[in-house]
Amino acid sequence: MNKAVEPHAIKVAGDGKDASRKLARHAATLRFEAIPGELLELTKQCVLDTLGVSIGASGVNDEARLVHDYVRDLGGKPESTIWGFGGKAPASWAAMVNGSLGHMLDYDDVSDGGHVSISTIPPGFAIAEKISGERKINGKDFLTAVVAGTDIHTRLSVAIDIPDWTMAEGWFATQLFGFISGSATAGRLLNLDEEKMENALGIGYNQMSGSRQMAVGAATHMRAMQAGFSGQAATAGAEMARRGIIGDKEFLEGRYGLFKNYVRTGTPDWDAVVGDLGTRFPLLDTHGFKVWPACAYTRPTNAATLILRNTHKLKPEDVESITIVGGTGGTQLLCEPLDKKRRPQVSIDGKYSIPFTTGVMMARGNVTLRDYTDEGLRDPAALAMADKVSYRPVPGAILERGGSSGSIGNVSVEIKTRDGRLLTSQPTSVPGGPGQRVGWDVITTKFRDCVSFAAKPIPTKNIDRAIELVRDLENQPDVTEIVRLLS
């Protein structure tokens, strides 16, 4: 049994001294009782949402089958379930497939630091299943492990002081930080003590990657698979640390640590990283669920378009042009090159296109999974409206500190009507975001819709029971029962 370490809150650490060790201690010692009720409920929703969007991808995305078949053909010890398809693989490879599935629909939740749930929940379930023969993981322990991981993930992101940093420095925060957050979740479920947890996080750091080049121009399958790579590495790294492998030390504050080596800032907010650990949870201020299945950068433009459509009772034939104005580097990336963004050829390109997605919203009044099927990408009404969408940058605009894809940014939508009106909307919040939170009704409806696309059909009674178990997750003796129901 690993030696227990008493948790303690860290108030201020202005120079980053021992920051890596403090995060390791936090991950190893966070108590379930310290988790605020609001965060507990949010985390349970994250679990259901992540399972839903991942399982849904198994029957929708061609690359899902390719990744599944590759791992299946590798063989190996059947330890953890591959979601949507059924069957088992070694834990780290199951985490690879399930983490990749999590972002294929681009319907997964978002926060500061990108997609925190797909970075932590797939490794968590993979470990829970693998060790179920020696120890059952109950709901309280699972939730605590996920909270530890998502908290660390979010803290690393909010600490960065570079404006629009994921664009400026060229990283996807989901994958970059997922090596650390996934390691924290997996390590916690393995009962790693403070020292071994530090090793697990350091091993995760040593495998870090996630260049934004994967999404420049025509999107690649790598964009969907980013949490697969980090989840696989996190699962394997935590298991290595459990066996005694020593990882990088001072991976945050060191000479070649995260902030100096990858983000290239010498002035991260160290209080944001390690201040009030165990009492302050920044995820509550930044988290959002997607109500539309597309890149998070499309949310504010979707919201603005919908506001104008409803407020002014606009019909598609009323629109002469739509202009996207300003926003973040992400806004511009999803608008250019304009000709390709207006005519996406595959689903992932459509989801990563503001002109196409805005065209769908204006034409339909909603955006759904079916809009990114082969039929949806060829829909004449959506394409005709996409041809009316253009982008106008705002030179010299002040960008927000940080670089979350969940940020609203200073983006606005202008619609010029055929009768000469110029209508403008600049949203301050989006549906599903911190300012417009959604409840269990929306989460469960979305879950049912997503799992209806599963590669291997799931009985309705199993879906109903899985929802019941997740909603009462803190009282479940064995979280792997949820996976069994959905397999």
C-alpha cells in the first residue's frame, strides 16, 4: 500500500518553486469531500457526455473504424473495452481508441485548455477496467480522479499570459496538456503516492506533443485523434510509474519545463497553477457543453447568427450576405482559405469551417450531426448560404490573454438583408457555456442521440440504466458496470 500523504492548500507560489511536486501532491491526495457539489454534478455530466460522443463516433466516422481495426489487429491482453465497437484491448490501446473517438464528432465538451474530458475520462475507464480484478473502482474514487485531472489541465491553461497562445505558439491544448491531466487521472486510480504521481506526470510530460499543424488548411485525422495519443501515453506512463519508472522532475518550472519549452513564456501565473489547490476549481468558470457538433470556435458565430435569425425573423431568402468580423486567431483559421471553407469535402473539414457551419445555421436554424454527413455536406441550401459568408479581420484588435477554444472572443456577425438592413450581433455567451449552462435534460437527450449511431447497437434498456448509474455515480460500487452496459 502506498504511503498516504495529507493534502494541503497552496496559497501563493510567485516563482513556481516546487510547482510540479505540488500538482503531484494535489492529484494524489485530493479528497472527494473537497469537491464542491456544483463541480460534482458537472463532472457526472461530463462522464455521460464523453461516453455519448465517443460511442456515437464509432458508427459515423470512417477513421473510427480504421483506428479500431488497427488496434484490434495488434492483439494483446484484453483489459479494457473499446467503446462503440465492443471487444477489449490492452488498457493503453483502449485509451488510444476511446480518446480518439471522443473528438471525432467534435461534439465533446470544452473549457480553458481545450477538451478536458476526453483527455481524462477515457484513460480513467481504461485503468478502472484493467485493475477491476484486483480492486473495484467506485464512483467516488472515479469522480475524484477525473476532477484531479481536469483541474490540473485547466490550471495549466489559465496560467498562460500570452494572448491567443494556442495560435501564437501553435499548439492544441487538448493534446498538449492531456499528457499531464490524463496521467493525473490514471495515476490517482492506481493509488500512486506523491512521489510516484510526480513520476507519472513527468513521464507524461516527456511524451508531450500536439502541433496545430494538424488543422492547417484541410483538417487531418490527427486533429480528431489528439486525445487518443495523450490518453495512451498517460495510461502507459501511470502504469510505468506504478512499477517504479522515474519520470522528469520539475516538468513545469524547470529549465526545459512546459512553460519555457513549449509555451515559451517566462512569466506564467504560478498562483493560477498551484494557488488554493483543493479549494479553487477554475473549471467551474470556463467549462461548457457543446449543443452543436462542430469546433468550439464556431459557437459564438453560430450563437450570433441564431440570435439575428430569430430576433429579426429572417428567412434564408432574406439574406444577401453574412460577414464574420474579428474574433480570435481561431476564428480566422476557421474562415480561411474561404473557398475551401465554403466547400468542405469531409465531415471534419465541415466541423472546422465557420463559413459552412454559419451557412447551415442560417439555412436551417440549427446545426446537427446529420449536417456533416456526406449528404449534409452536399446540401444545396447550406452551400448556397455558405457562399454568402465572408470574413473581415479587425487590425490591431486586442486579443484575450490565454488561448482557449472555448473563449467567446470579440467576434461579431453582420447580416446584410436584401431590403438594405445591416444587422449585427456580438454574443457575450453561448448556449451550453458558463453563461448559459444546460441541464441533465439536454445532456441525456444528446447522449441518446449520439449512442443511436453506435457501430454496435445498444439496447434501449441498457442506455436507460447507464444514464441512471452516471447520474448517481458517487454511489456506485463499480464504475465498470457502466461500460459493460454500453458494450
